[in-house]
Amino acid sequence: MQLCPVVTRDHSRLWNEYIHRYHYLGHKPLPGAQLRYFVTLDEQIIAALGFGAAAWQTAPRDQFIGWSHEQRQKNLPLVVNNARFLIMPWVKSKNLASTILSMIVRRLPTQWEDRYGIHPVLLETFVDTEQFAGTCYKAANWIYVGKTKGRGKLGPAGKQSVPIKDLWLYPLCRQFRSHLTR
């Protein structure tokens, strides 16, 4: 199994098309800095992942880190969001998702630093529990830190405008908190 960064225009179009067709959220451009990947097995695409800028503010993550507003503003680029994770619908393999997540946490930090000059120390992802249980994140040792409020980045204060999601984090180094609270 290989993790293949999406670098060519043709692969970018193909990634967009797979996400558009098969991911429940469809394709929307990822915000800010991003890396996208295909996972292949015997030269066949079996999965697609997308990583982008972290959510600006989410209480469970911010409390878990122990962030002040100023620390979050300064250090948010050290957090990367797993915005899309798609295993192709025709692929059935036990433990595949957690295996892919284990591969990505070893490769992404260096590739992110090579591309953007920033070495991330924490990954985050949001799981829509109406669609998924988050089992693969649990199996890959991600940490459940709580639920969002369902406001989204453009939602009105105090009112739910998007589904409430579970928030999972994966520290990429032991000293992640000290890096994030400097």
C-alpha cells in the first residue's frame, strides 16, 4: 500500500472527482494550506485524503490544548485538519481506515513542512456522528475531545446551523502542548 501525494493537475482533477462523487460532503476547495493524497494498492486507487487549515475556533480542542486567544491566533498553523477521508465504496478491507491513518501521521508532518515551512504538531478531524462512529480514529489512537456546537464558521451565535460533530485529535509529538502554548 502506498501513500501518493496529489501533485499533478490530472491527479488533482481526479481527486476532486472522486470526492465529488463518493464523499458525503462532496467536493469543496480546502481552505488555505493543503495536502491531498491517494492511497494505492497494486497501482489501484483505494482511498483519498485531504488535509487543510485547522478550524479557527472550537471549544473542545482549545480547552484540550489549554489555549488563550492569543496563543491560538499565533499557533493555529501548527494544527492541520483532516478535512476529507474517503475509502472508495467498492473497497472492503477490515482495519484499512486505521492502517491508512497510521501511515499518514508518519508522513504528513515532513511533507507539510517541506511544502509550507511549518512542522505541524497536532492533527484534528470532525466526525459527523449521523453518518459515522469514528471507529477508525479510535483504532488509530486519535483522542476524542468532545462535540462541536454545530454553529460552523458562518453560523449565528448560539444557534445550530450545521450538524454537531465529534472532534478527534492526534498529537504528532509528545511536546505538542508546549509548542502550541508558547
